[in-house]
Amino acid sequence: MNKLSASSAKELIAIEGGQTKGDPCNAFGHHGFNGVEQEVVTQIVNWVIAH
């Protein structure tokens, strides 16, 4: 986060849970937010609206 010094708005939002199926970097792995899509989208939308 310290590397984002030029940004006035920064926040780390952690989401727990989800499911991994297959390659972790594909759509059905944790990097694809499998099983927590709605929570991730809601958090992103709320953050964008607030900033």
C-alpha cells in the first residue's frame, strides 16, 4: 500500500471463502473469485461510489 503514495484513496479489502476448481489462475480458481463473485462486485461498487 505504501507504493500507492500518489493515490489519495486506497484501501485493502479482503474477501474470505470461495471455491477452487482447476488452475488457481483461471476463472474457477480463487483468482477468479469463484463462489464469492457477488460479494466482490458489491465491495468494488461500494468502494467506487464512496471514492
